[in-house]
Amino acid sequence: MKKTLTTLMIASAAGMASQANADMVSTPVAYEVAGQAYEGVLVYDDSVTDIRPGLLMVPNWMGVTEGAVQKAQNVGGSEYVVFVADMYGKDIRPQNADEASKAATTVRGDRAMMRDRVNAALEVFKAQAGGIPLDVSNIGAIGFCFGGGTVLELARSGTPVQGVVSFHGNLDTPDPDDAKAIRTPVLVLHGADDPYVPEEQVQAFKEEMRTAGVDWQLNSYGGAVHSFTDPTAKMPGQAEYNPVVAERAFGAMHRFLAESMSK
């Protein structure tokens, strides 16, 4: 009897979860940058008709994947319309870490190109407003790992979004003086033991922000390494999911966006 009751509870919970996700829309959006084809994904809760703020989301180095879309659904919920940006091009979809590293390194190696691509994705996102409940005057940008570094470059390009949030992203930039162009609040959510973002890089970022007079925050989470929000990250001491820290970081993101988007 106890086993049967447990089975029924699990089935019921699965049914409710399915119903909760039934109104989430994930729509591919094709666009071009410099003559090259790209395809991002628009994600939002179709059951909510009220106009909502938007989030441009740049995923990790794997690019536009089912996992990235699922993360967008979880982050956006019924509060935001989310656009998952394509930073590589429609025909470049990494299938493993080697391919992802090659694609990410190509983009990171040319910051002007990175900025062009992320700004183009933002404009494509804004252009969707006519058919979806998106408040184009209230758009922020978030990114994970490679994407975290990308949204910081979006800020450094001088684009006036409502706020930028980097989750376990790289903090370096070729020219720290570019931070003087930042016109948006910045929140960095960093794993204190991240081997890919060493303390020297963190200190350089802090000095960059101070010198430029940016409205910035940096949360450093003890015991966390790279990719702490990614449930698939399973490299102890290097890149590893930390559910407690992930919850804290997403909470910090929501508080930060609530404040920056209300101004």
C-alpha cells in the first residue's frame, strides 16, 4: 500500500510538472550577422499575456542546446521573456568539449566580433516585441561561463541594458579602459575556487570596475568552482554543479534584476 501511494504521488507530481511546462514556448528565431546565418531561441510562458521584461541569455561554450533552452525556461518562468543568443552561427553546434573549446576560443579571441554578435542578438530580440509580450525598455542580459564573459563584453561595448549578470564567467578583457563605456549595473556571481578564473583575474576586474566608476557587485561563493549552476558539470575541483550555491546565485540575480529593472 505504501509503495502504491508513493508511486501515485510521483505520477501526480510528474503530471503537474508536465502541466506547468505545457505553456512554455520555445521558438527558433533565424537571423543574420555579417551575412552569416544564426539561430537563437525565444522562450516564454504563453499563458501570461501581460507585458514582461526581457533577458538576453548567452549560454555556456556548448552554445544553443536543449539544456540551454531548459535553463532559459527555468530562469525566465512567467516573469521574463528570454532570448537564447547564438554566438557561433547556425551551422556550428559543438558536440563535445573539444568542439566547444574551438568555437569559444575563436569568438573570445576577437572581442570586436564577440561584441558585434551579442549586440546583433540583442537587436533581434527587441525586434520580436510586436508578436510577444516583451517590454523592450526593460531588458537585461545574463550569461553562463563563456556566456558570462560575453555579457560583460556587451556591457563594455556601451550598450545601455538594464543590468548584466555573469555566472561563473571569465572576467578578463584586452582593454580595461573599455569599462569606461559601461552604462549598466553589473553583477558577477563567482566561484571562489574557480581554477579557470584565478584570483589575479578577479582582482584585475575589481580594479577595472573601480577605475571606470561602474555600478558593480561581485559575489564570491566559498567552495564553488566553475560551472556551479550546471547540473551536468561533474569535474570535482574544476567544473562542478553546486545546488546550494546555484540557488543562492539565482536568488541574487533575481534581486539584482528586480532592483535594476525598477529604475
